Amino acid sequence: MAVTQYSKSLEDTAERLTERLSQAEAIRGRSLWFDARVRFFGNKAAVGALVVLILVIAFVLIGPSFAVWSNEEIDWGRMGDIATAGRPSIETGHYFGLDDLGRDLYSRTIQATGTSLLVGLVGAFVAVVIGTLYGAVSGYVGGWVDGAMMRAVDILIAVPYMFIIILLMVMFDRSFYMLFIGIGATSWLAMSRIVRGQTLSLRHREFVEAAQAGGVGGFTIIIRHILPNLLGVVVVYATLLVPEMILVESFISFLGLGVQEPATSLGRLISEGAGTIAYGTIWQLLVPLTFFLLTIISLFFIGDGLRDALDPKDR
């Protein structure tokens, strides 16, 4: 009898444990990040764009292993007639053809794509860090401090940011590092207003008031309680900001004020290809333009997918 009761007790305990594990799994499945991951990978356009972006990044990282010519090496034997001898060819090792100076377009496209991605990522990172901290402090402190900080943002928004970037590039002799700083330091304004609005809605929540009652400092509350709850908004905006940074860099390089020789970017290659298309070298425009469009469009689709996946109203 005792053995039977003990066996039944073990069975009941096992059932309760199984039920609790099922409940824990259900709770985990309803978490924001788990649900967002499921929703994102259920978006075919976003997943397809992610695959394309991974392939572009793989081209930048692995592509140099298949290059026969370096990005600065000139094929003097085909300099006579680029329109004919400079066409894309596997036999010659010029998979994407030659540019107008006889350099391998395959290697230069790898360098240009990597440069554009780097400018986009670093510029977006600088803009997100500055804008997030500025907006969070403004929204949390409130009062006249918030008013003064937002008026400063309004004044800066009124100044054309492209003019500021071009001015910085001219003043600092078209420095490559100044390009990162200029793009990032002029693109945080919209981010600060978005974060400030979200912070205003969070600073009176129960967990913030509990931290304040416990004597936690304002900066600690911003870092440990406010910013983690803004992560979804920040991530979505950052993914949409990267293609914007690439577009800005490409426009500046198209004007000849961006990345300088011997370095290159997609905007500069597009500018060079557009200038020589009348000579029948259409591949010099189509190759960088294709990689530019693939990168920009995939980033925009990924940003849209993250925005839909992280939207709490659609949960």
C-alpha cells in the first residue's frame, strides 16, 4: 500500500513538473524577442533581404581570395582600348572588367562595397549613440532642461546637414575619418526626438518610480531601466539609418568630396562609370550600381521587417 502511494506521489510530482515546464515554455514563447524572431522570419521579403545582405557581406570578406588583380594594379596591356579589351572576362581575371584607368573593377568593387558598408555602419552607430543618450537625458530630466535641449535640436535641424558635411570635408582636406564623424554627428537629431518621446512615456512607469524610491541615481535609471525598454525602437531606427548613411556618403563621393584615391566607394565608382558610359563601357556603371541597389534595398527591407516584428500593437 505504501509503495503504491509513493508511486502515485511520484507520478503526481512528475505531472506537476511537466505542467510547469509547459507553462514556462509558453511564457517564453510569448516573450517579445521570441515572438519578434518568429514574426521576422515569417516575413519572406525581410528574410530574402537578409540573405542578399549576407551574400554582399560574404562577397566583401571572401571575394579577395578569388581576385587575380589588386585594386590598384593597372593592366597596361589592355589600356589601349578599354571599351573592347576591358570587357568582363574570366580568362583575363577581370571578372567585372576594367575601369577607365585600366584597374580591375572586381577588386575595386570589393573595396568600394566594404567602404560604403563601413561608412553606413559607423555613421549609424555614432548617430544612434549620440541621439539615444541625448534624447533619453532630455526626456527623463524634463522641465527647462528638456526645453533647452529640444530647442537646440530644432535649431540644428533648421541647418541643412549636407551643407555641414561638405563644409567639414572641405575644411579638413577631405579626411576619411572626418567623413565618419561628419555623417554621424549630423544624423542624430531625429533619433534624439524619437527617444525623447519614448522616454517621456516611460519615466512615470512603475519600475522607474520604484527605482527612484529605492534611491537609484538618475543616470543609472536611464542606463539600466529606460534604455533597455527603448532597444526595439533603437534597433529598428538604426537599420533604417544605415542605408541613409550609405546614400549620403555616395552622394558626397559622387560630387568628388567623399572617399579619395586610392580608396574608393560605390558612390565614387558610380560617378566614374556615369562619366565614361558614352565610350561604351556600360559595365563600369552597372556593376557598382547593382551592388549599391542590392545593399540599399536589402537594408530597407530588413528595417521594415524589424519594425513590423517589434511592433507591440501587432502582438
